[in-house]
Amino acid sequence: MKVLLIATNMESKLNNRMNAQPLPIGLAYIAGYIDKERHDVEMLDLMFSTNYIEDVQRTVEQFEPDVIGISLRNLSNHSYIDTKWAVPVSKEVISAIRKISAATIICGGPGFSLLPKSCFDFVQPDFGLTGDSGELFNSLICGIEDKSVDPEEYPGLVYSKHGETTIMPGTANSTFSASPYFEGLDLDKYNQAGFGIGIVTQLLTNDSPLDQPTWRVKKPASEIIEEIKKLNHLKNFKKVFFITNAFNLEPDQSKQLCRNLIEENLHIHWSTVLSAGAPDEELLPLMKQAGCAFSIIVGDVLNAPRTSKGKNIFELCEENQLGYAVNQTFGSKGETENSVLKKIDWLKSITPTMAYLRVGVSIMPGTVEATHAIDTGLISSEDQLLEPHFYIEPEIKDWLLEFLADQVAKNPRWNLL
């Protein structure tokens, strides 16, 4: 059977400023789990398309797939200043496919999993999968080929039953044990794009807080090293992004990976995510020595704790000459003019490579802002969050945007979102 996988994300800027054209690592893992002895696999990333509908139609007509997987990475770009809704692209792609192909269409990805019923109803695939569905996707396409699909066997499967959208209990959970199918993508296109090729290192369980980590994936350092070597063998890559909720939440594993990178002398340049709540004076120098050049700092950056020697994560990055970026949200529930001024003073006290000042909160399902939006009549149900909605504290809404724009104009490393 022929299987075509399409990544529909075309947002090519990180927070609308920095060039970021990441390889669709989730889709590469999906392809990695597909049995290549049983199925032919082709991949299409729309990131580089100038006419994505023509690219999809041409690929479908030439490859003639039996099954098409659609990966929906995000619902939107979460920017109040330059809002872009991502879901209609997937709908347009599916509509174009329907005109020329009878292939079974399966939709998934992080964006789809946030609101699976709403996404399914809007883009109208044949099936949807929620969660990390590498193993489950392979099982489903084998069932489709054998005409033996029983929806109850697939946790988190979304499908239409008697005209009603139905979601099976549970969600897919991948072990990420298969190797990503990098061979299915034009790797040259990603060599100079974004932060580099993504490699999964450690991931928290769904909804696990940063301060109480519960792990679903913790790859050993030796396995990560082999994946980097494979990339180097394929295209001599020297730029990598370690995918993790926060690299310093599992310090022992991260230190071992750094030591292995130094010992192997791979000379890669890499970046990752760090938690503001887990400063580590031994880890940061090791990261620098191992080739780390940049990190995105997440968590409660405003109240970042300090080490026993009195240093927070920002001071450690600056001391070790590691570039870093921070995000600071303004206008969330309870925000006041005084709290805005305190955040600005804090931003002026550090020297990030880039700082992103986010106007308002992009309302996501299951959040306090979503509940408030329903209570105040902004939305009638969370299903409406398929489209971008933002919350800005009403008392400062009229003043906030002009004030932040003025601050950003005075600070060249600051960006308004």
C-alpha cells in the first residue's frame, strides 16, 4: 500500500522574527514506524511551498497514495499582533485531495490533539488520531489495508459513526523507539533553517508540570549520540535542536549527554529548552563545552530561583556565554499597570539574545482563561477555540499595546507579539 504523509505547517518565523523552518520531526517519527517492507512511503513538507495546493495535487497525482496522513502542528501562531490561523490550510489541502483521489485521509498532530472533535468536524478527514501516534498509525493503516479496522481497538481514534463525530477513550502514547525516517525528506532544505534538526531527548507526560516532572520518554545518551551520527552520515549535519520540555529538568541524563558529546568530538552546534526553575551550576558549563549555543527559557521567568551560590538561570547563561531567549506575557487575568512596569524593569535587568513581549494570552482549552472566556460570554464553548481568541485584562487593554510598542522601539532585542 502507498502512504503519503503531509506536514501542513508553513509558519516559517519563530515569534514572527527569527527564521525557523524546522524539519517536521513528528511526521518523521510517524514514517519511522511504518513497515517499509509492507508499505511504500512518501513525505511532503509544505514549509517550503510557494503554491501548496499545486504541490499537494502534483504529489498525489504522481504517487497515487492509498492512505494520506495529515499533520496539523499548531492551531495558530498565538500572536495577538499578527494573528495567523493555521487550521484552514489543512482543510484546503484535504478538499484538494478529495477532488483527485479516493485515498483514506488520517489527520493528527499536536494541533489536532488539542481539539480533536472540532478539528475533525472542520477539516473532515476519514480518521483522526490524538496523542503521539507513531505505533498506532502503522497499526491503523495495516487495518485499512486488511479491511479489518475496529475503532474500539484504537485509543483516541476520531471517526464518524452514524453521522456523529465519535472519539474513542484514551489517547495514543508513543515510545519514540523507532528512528525518525529522515531519508524521506530533502534534508538539504533544513541544513541552514531554524535551530537545526530536532532530536527527542526527554519528554514529560501530558499535563505534567515543570516543577513536578513525570517522564514518558527519557532517551539514554548513547541512543541520542547514535541518532546524531546517523544525521551526520546522511548529510553531515552540524546543527541540532534537542527536543525536551526542559533540558535541565533531568540534570544527570543531560550532563551525561554533554560528556558523551565532548568525548565523541562531534563538533555540533545545538540549542534546547531550559526551565527557569532548575538552575544548575555544573550543567551550564558542560552545555557550553559540548557545543550548546542557544536556549529558550521557559517557566516562571519572573520569579526564577537561585542556586546555593545565588545565581539564577539567566546569570548562569550569561556567565557561560550561552545565548538565550525569554517570553514574557502581559495582560493576563489580574494584570495591573504596576505589574506591567515590574515586568519591564525585570526585562531591563537581563541581557537576552531575544526577548518576546507577548500581548495578551492566547486562550487554550482547559485553561483558566478558557473558563473565564465562557463565563464572560467571549465564547460559548471551548470548541470555538479552534479559531484564535485572546484574553487581555480589560482595565489595561487600551493602554497596554501602545506602552509595550514604545518600550520595544527603545530596545532592539525586544519583539512585540
